[in-house]
Amino acid sequence: MKKTSIVLAALLAVTLSLTSCATLQQDVYTYTEENSQIFSSIEIYEERFIKIDAKAQLERTAPLGEISGLLADIEGYKNSVNVTEPYLNARLKAFEGLLLQMSGRKRNAEAAYTEARGLQKGDRYVQLLGCRLAKNTEESLTQIEGILKYDTKNSVLMLEKGKLLYQLGKYDQAISVIDNAFVLFDNEGLPNYRNVYNPLRSYIWDLNTVYGSDSSASDHAMTDLQETLTLESLVNLTLENTNLLENYRSANQKQKLAAFIQTLERGGYFSSSYDPQNANGTSSYMLGATEITRKMCARFIWNAYVRRSGNLKQLSRYSEKYRKAGRTKSPVDDISVDDDDFDAVLGVVENEFMELPDGRHFEPDQTVTKLQFITWAKNADK
């Protein structure tokens, strides 16, 4: 009798295991070439959705106008075309739910999810919507990891996992997972995902470079580091993240920001290298700017780096070297030897504080984000 009970228990376990696998297979949707052709009829909505989603992730605010426009266009499409395929309807309904959730209409999003799941619960955008409706980031991540255990090539959820790791401040892991998602999309013939989400990936890379991945790293992701740099934020960020202005630390403690900027101006921190004491008023180039450019950053960082060393002769070392050698050709295509900031640009590039984006041009007039500046200033502070 005892032996019979053991056998029955074993059979029951096998039966339950097979049932569980069957249920799981129903949840995982198989994407075939035929299905891809059907989905191509609505791929324009997918492309618009991922652009909105990437923008919302990067700017941490929902572009409500674009969301409303896409919702209206999806509704118009459904009213004008007799869509009969359940998985096509499920995908469209999932997009609607994701857009509604993004704009803060959670109840409407939940209703859309219920309808979409009833049509095709294994669709990856239906799964994405379900995960985004979770109570918190950690629960959403747990749901996604559970699905990815069995559906390892689910590129949409792989990308979402990377976004969630970014929100949790685990930047190094986020970059790795997003790169894996890009490979999956490329293999599906969907390179547009890489193009659309690459700015977010680059932003996470910069965060990891500056802050690393630790328990408090997620606090930085919530700040406005994607904002354009101004003179005021340039000074504040230098004080908060580096020791480049250590010689002026006591002055900063006693002065308000505007007065401290004037102190730095008198010290030559905003002047060109050939005008170290600001005798010719070259600081006005930066003081009058509403947005700080790459060349302005080079000027300030080079000034701060050299002045902290105390050897002011280094400020114009490159122009003097070229003058003595009779050289007139600049190694940087868009910065001439006669440029006011020739020394600063060569100084920050040669010392690897800043980079030549394409290996040849400095792009001096390109505006700068706060995070980009922090990265360069920290390089100079090492």
C-alpha cells in the first residue's frame, strides 16, 4: 500500500508539472514571419510609441501632447479598419493601456490591460503593460524576470528590465541588459529600437561613469542632469562634485553665488589663456552666455586645472609651442591656432578631460548638459 501511494504521488507531480508547462506555453506568444507581416500594418504605432516611451524615460516626464495624438490615431485606425485578428487587437489595446498609464490614467490602463490580456495574454506588449501596472519598481522587475526565465528572447521585456535597473540606480547592470536587448532587436530586424533608446543608454553610461552603482545612486537619476548647463550651474556643480575650486572654498562659504562668480572672474577662471588676469575682458564671452558650450567648458576646466597647480605658464603652453615652431595647422579641425581657446581645447583633449566626438572635431559651439560637464570636471579632478 505504501509503495502504491508513492507511485501515485509521483504521477500526480508529473501531471501538475506538465499542466504548469502547458499554461506557461499559452502565456508565451510565438512570433512567426507570418505574424510579423500582419503586425507590419500597425508598426507605425509601435515606432511612435517607443519614441514617446524613450523620451519619457530620458526626460522623466510624459509628453502628454504626443500621447494624446497617438491615442487618437490608434482609435481612428480601429474605427476605419475592420481588425479581426485577436493578437492585432491585443497589441493595439496594449499600446493604448501603456499610453494611458504613462499619462497617469491608471484605472483606464488597467481596463485596457484586462481587455488586451483576454485577447492575447502572451503578447509582449500586453506583458509589458501588466508589469508596468505593478505596485512598485521591485515588483515589476520580479514579474519581468519570471517571464524572461522561460521567454529568454523577449526583447521588449529585456529592454524594460534595463530601464527598471536604471531607475533603481544599478547603472552597470542596466547597461549590460539594455545591450542584450539591442542584440535581440537587431536579430529580429528591428534596429530602430537601438537608435531610439541609445540616448537613454548613453545617459545611463554617463551616470555610471560619474556616480557608479550604489544604494544612493538612484537619487542622481531623479535630478535634472539632462538640463542644459548654465554659468551658475557650472560653478555649483564644480563645487559639489570636485575640488577644482578648493583655493576659493572659504570665499564661497561667505559669498552668495553671484558674488562668488565675480570672485572667480577676477581670478581669471572665465578668461582666455592669453588673458590670464582678464585685462582684456575676455571673461564676457562666458558671463554673457545663456547656455554654456563645449568650448566654454574647456576654457573653465583648463583654467581651474592649471590654476590649482599654481603654474600659470601652463595656461598658454600649446600656443607658445606652436608659435616657436612656426606651426599654423591645428590638430583639431574646428579650432584654429589663433582661436582664443586653442590652449584650453588642446589642454583638455590631450589630458583626456574632454573628447573629440568624432576623433577630429571638437564641436566647440555644441551646448552641454549638466551630466556631461560633471563627467569632464571629475576627469580633471583626478
